[in-house]
Amino acid sequence: MHLKKLSFLAIFLLSFSLTGCGGDNLETISSTNSDSTDDSSSDSSTDGSGDSSSDNNVYTATFDTIPRIIQRGQTLTLNYPLDKTTPSELNYSLAITGTAVMGTNDDYTMSNASALTFASGSNNATLTITTYVKEDVYDARTLTLTFTDSYDQQYSQPFLISGNVYLNDTGISDYSDTNNFTLGVQPGGDLALQDAAYGLDVIINPSALANAGGDSQDPSSQFYKNSRDIDNNDTEYKGRAGFRFVKIGNDGMARTANSTNYSCVKDEVTGLTWQVKGPNNILTNQETDDSLPDRYLMQDNSNYNAANFVYAWYPSKLGTTGKGWRFTLNAGTLDTATDDSDYANAACGYLKDISGRENELYCSSGAYTDEVNFLGTCGQTNWVVPSVEQLRGIIDYSKVTDYSALALATDHALDSDFFDCSGNDCVVSNDSNPVYWTSSQVKGAESLAWCINLQTGSVNTCNKDEGRKVMLVSSNIPAEFFTQAADDSEE
């Protein structure tokens, strides 16, 4: 697999259906001309239609309210129309916030960083933002412009400046002659140019098997792994081959590789963060009267993300739309729950005694996603069900070379040092259900969505009413840049 680098926009438009700029979501704020002597301007009002008021000294500017993405290396000119021509210069003050850094050697420059100025005799103002390519930046950075008028009314326009998004390699660092799959030397002839000779598994990992005709190790790479990164006994261990994983605690802070107190895993290559599963949790029906509804309890009330819990496919507040299914809890929703037993059924369970929750609790991928965002797991509130490409991207295909070796139900193709619990399987579990949902639906078949078997790495179609597992993903994209797409189907 060759090392690939795709633009931030290309990856995340596919994965998350981000919005772009539109003209149907506008806001207006008004200002008085600096030369105005008419005190009646203070009684003016704006209805958003473009008419300012009967007072000719009040001017209304219109702004697009939809968050926008700016790719690096792009020059973007923003236009701000005024409802009528101003006889003298008119200014709206401008404040700039966000993680992006201004400067020609940094993220962006702007034509005017202090004010939005309407020149005398004009009814339009512009700001020009120029972004710069930075090979060592793969996280997107935020930029918010806040305009203030003479009445201290404010309008904020959010932007996201893209980073460079890299794809993981396959994890295969051995060669094959079609009989032996663990060769240390690449065969020649028709068997040359194999996966193990190319990509991240070679150029950033000193222990990988580089070969003439393939990629070379690159100590200057931002993803290069030193001796500590590849030693699984070291606290700085990052994972095998070209993968670079870091454990993250529920507080959002990084943990050492040997920590057992973590809830998420950050993929430093793709920039994505994954919520890890918990150990198996036993769900027990407490109702002994057969004439009454079942009343299930979780053995561990804190382990709502247990590896054995399953969900039907259903859309969430962030991500895709589409028809789905859900396995109801006994009471249906939290609002009608009568006791702790109403927080679980035979398929899944949720945390108890959480105040302020407005989510409906069902055993569905959407309800689970909404709940994790409500909880702010690992400091993130933009969790979604991953796309096919995202979930497949953390599979180590060297672990599924020989499918016959998967004799144990606990075998899987993710890095056990990061995605399993200490001493326990937390991916497949012992229930022989290794299939996980993706957010990608099957085009032309509204009852189907794509799912991935994490033992074999195979991508399949699943009926949305089937009980499958869910592993959520979060990026550095703020939640306001997400929108529910009309169709996230794939062929």
C-alpha cells in the first residue's frame, strides 16, 4: 500500500457529510453611519428582509451563518452586502478567535484583521482570507470572525482551516511467495512490489522490512517511530508497524501505553479518536412474575459501553439520516422510566442516575451515539458511527492473513494493546459476534447498511434490524460543522 495523503475536505466530506456555504441561512445586523446626526436612528429595527428602517442613517449588513471549510492553499473572498449605499465610510469592528494562527508562515492571513469596512459610496465590503500549506499540520484549525455593530449586536462566522489527512497502512510488513506468508525477503519477478515494501509500515518504522524497489525508512517523517515507540514494554509504545496509537483518559488527557485507566484511543496518523469498548456486562432479568414485563439490570451499572452489547442501526443527531430500527427499553424512553430496570433490556444498557439527559434511550446505534455525546466521553461531543473507510482504517490486516488461525472467538484484527481491556477482550468478546456497524448505508436498499467483521476484516451488508456492535469515532471537527446528509449511501 502506498503512502497516501488526501485533503481534509475530501476525506471528511465522504465521512461526515459536512456543510458548505449556502445562501439560505442569513443573518443581518445594523449600524449607524459615523456622520449621522439623526437621533431617531436608535429606534430603528431590522426584519432580515433587506429593508433597514425609515431612518436613512441606519445601514444593515447581511452575513452567511453557515460554518465553512477552507482548504489550505486557498484564497477565499467573502462578500458582505449592505442594504443601501453609505455616503461615508462605515465600519463594523472585528474580533478573531480560534486555534488557527495568523501569519504567512502559519495558517492564514486576512486583508483586514481589525474591521469590516464599507467604503464611502459603496454597498458592499469584502474580506480576503489566504491559507497556507503546512506539511506538518494534519489537524484542522478553527477560525471565528465576530462582527459588532454600533448597537453592540454581534454576529459570528465560523471557519475550519483544513489539515493534511493521512491514511493508515495495512499493517502487513512481511512478504509472501503464495505458500509462506511470513517471508523476510521480497520475492522477485511477478511476486515483487508487494504491500510490505511500501507505505507507512516501511518508512516510519525502523523494524519494518524495507526492500530495494520499495519505500525507504524516513527518520524526518512526522510519524517516524523511534525505538521507544516500537517497544511494547515501553510506556511510549505506539503500536506495531505503521500504526500510531495513544491511550486517552475520559478527561481527554493522554495516558501511557501501559495504563489501564483509559476510555479512548487517539490515532495519530488519521487524527481520529476512538471510544474503546468495555468488558462484558451481564444483563439479568429481575422480574419473576411471568405476567409482568421483563425488568433487566446491568451487573456493572457504570459499564454502558460493554463489548457484548448490541444495537440496531438508527440515525443519530450528528451524522447521517435514513430509515432505521431500534430495540426499545422496557419503558421506551427515559422520561417514562420508573426505576433502574428501565435503563436496560436483553441487548444493551445505559448509565444510571444521570441528570439533564434529554435523549431517548433505545438499543440503537443512534441512541447510543447521542448518549456518548451527552456524556462528553473523553472530552468530545462530536462522536459519530464511523464510515466504512474509517473503521477499516484501524484494521491490522497482518492479523487476518490466515483466517483458519481464528480459532478463538476473542481473536480480532485490532491492536490488542490499545483496544482490549487489561486481561480481557473488549472488541469481539466471547459471544461470537465480531460484526460492527458503520454509518454507510447501501444505496438503493434502505433496509441495509454496511458492517465490518473485525475478525476477518471483511466488509458486508447487514439488515438494519440486526443486533450489531458499535465503536464510535470522533475527529477534531467541531459539532457545528456536522449536518445530517440526505443520503450517505454507498454502492
